[in-house]
Amino acid sequence: MNGSLNYASSTSLTTIYNLSDINSEIVDFTEIELNKSPSFIKHDSGFIVVTKLIILTVIMAVGITCNVIIIYSIGNKPQFHGPPFYYLISLSVSDLSRTIFCFPFVLSSIVEGSTWKHGDSSCTLLAFANTFFVFSSVVALFAIAVDRHLAIVHTQFHKRRSRGFMNLAIVVVGWLVSFAVSFPPVFGMGTYKYIPEESQCTFRHHTYRGNDTLGFLLVMTGVMTGTILLYVKIFIFLRNHRRMCPLQRHIPARSNNWAFIGPGANGHLMMNWINGFTNGMNQIPTIPQNLAHIAGRIRLPRPVKNEHLTKKFLFVTIMFDSLWIPYLVKAFISTLNETEIPYVVGTILSWMTYMQVALCPLIYLCLMTVKSKSKKKDNNEDAIYQIDSRQL
């Protein structure tokens, strides 16, 4: 009985092969969706399924928490109502939307054995939403890089043109561009499909002769490359306009009287004399006890503040690109070459892109925490000096 079945199956396969040999238009194997057949689906073991569920749950929890904190902190503090924080809100909203609306379906797909049981229309809609949110994040990072470039290289132009309405218009244009890029594949040549190794509905990166994913890859890669080039131009500009600092910095001796020793003095009189800073020492004025109340807190110049912000957003951009570039390389290989990517490699690279919604806002919050701690330390040192001055 088994021999007859094997003979029948081999005979049918031979017939199909001969038919395809006679007329290639009769059977087009590129259009056969093997993923929908249960015999071609690679099921993960129970341990891998549980591990995926735990990791994705942690990613969702961290992504939702960090992005909500960023949006709330920017909206609650008036000093953040301006560029580039408006673009940061756009980035956080994109990542938050992707986490809330797309990742639950990934969880459902993992539980169901990396299969899609909700129909082709819902898969196409979900793939469109996923692509739209991802490209919105890319455009937001590009807008931040443009703002940082203008703030440092063209400071006066940035002051005149960076207004609230202009920033809002740029955010809206960015979302419209993302919609224009991600919506046409809805009516494309089978571009949006379910990918089992990624457990999500997204672009099916097939050979460029079979669908139109190459255009999206080129646009996304071009925007990401432009973002990096802007930061390179900022680095070159700062390097060419850097100010050389002396090896031994002169710190003025401070005192609330002319003694410059004892309580109320900062103890730098002897150190300045040892380092050779003796000229003009007698011209150092006394510091009134209520100087802090009169002058208020000394603020850093605007260029220095822009440099600090640029460093933070540069780290966020580097994290985003490092998580997405391997996936884009895999997509280009699948599009330009008919080489089949191993299942495990595709899974790892896709999950690296999932981590982006959690790691990018987490890095930004960590950098903001470090900066706030350094500011608090400087304020504490000023307060100690004020207390010593009042004791005399």
C-alpha cells in the first residue's frame, strides 16, 4: 500500500514538472505560498515559544512605559515645548503605536505556532500599520538630525525659523510621507504577507522581479544614511570650530572678604600661585553674600546645550540603526539575490527590530537621568559655598 502511494506521489510530481517544462506560464512556483501549508511550517519547540513570549512581553512593557514617560515629561514641562522635542514626541508616538497595535498580533501568532489564522485582509492591514509606524520613526529621527544640524551650524537661522507651527508642520509632513510610502503596497503584487520566521505580517522581501519591496528598502536606507551623514557634518563642524583649552585651568580664588583663606573661601589662592597664575590676582573682586540671589543660576550658553542634546539623539540614532541595519542587509540579500536566508537568522534579525521600541527610549531616559544628576551635583556645590559664605 505504501509503495503504491509513493509511486502515485512521484508520478504526480513528475507530471507537474513536465507541465512546467512545456509551458512555464502554467505553473509558477514563485506564486505558490508554501507558508500556508502546515507541512512547510517550521514549528518551534515549547521552550523557544515560552522564551519568545517572555522576551516580547518584556519588550512591550519597557517600550510602553518608557515612551509614555517621554511623552508625559515633554508635555508636562514648558521648557521642552520646542524642537527637537516635538520630533521626539513623534518618534515616541510611532514606537508606542507599533507596540500597542502590532505586537499583540505577534504574541498571538507565536501562541498559534507561527501561523496566521485571521485572513489575508487583516494581515495586509496589519502589515501596512507596521510599515507605517516603522517609517514614521525613521522620518522622525531624520527630522531630529536636521534640527540638530541647523541648531549648531546655522544657529541664527534656527532661532528665527524654529517656531511651534513650523515644527508641527514638519511632523505632519513626516507622517504623510510615511503614509505615502507604506500605503501603495496594499494594492501591490503580493507585497504584504505573513512571514513565519518573523511571526508578523510585513513586507515579503522576494526578488525584485517578483514584487516592489526594493523601492521601500532604498527609500528607508537613504533616509537612514542621510541621518548619519548629518551627524557626521555636525562632528566635522564642531571639530573645525573647537576651542582649545589650556592644560591648567585658572580657577579664580573666591572669598567673602579679602583674606581668601578660612571659611567663605574656596581655597584656590595657593593653587593658582603654584600653577603660575599670579598676575592680576589683586584685581579679583569680592563676592557679595547675596550674589546667588541677585544673579540667579548661571546658565550654559545655547551652543553647549545644543551639543549635549545632539549627543543624546546621536546615541538614540546609533541604537536604532544598529538594530535595523542587519535586518535591511538580509532584506537586500533576499531582494537582489535569490539566496534563501536561514530560518534562525531571519528570526534573530526580526527580533532585533522588535527591541528597538524599548531600547531607544530607554537609552534616552538613561542619558537624561545622568544629565539631571550632574546638574543636581553642581547645584549642591553652589549651595555649600553659599552656606559657608553666610556663616561669616
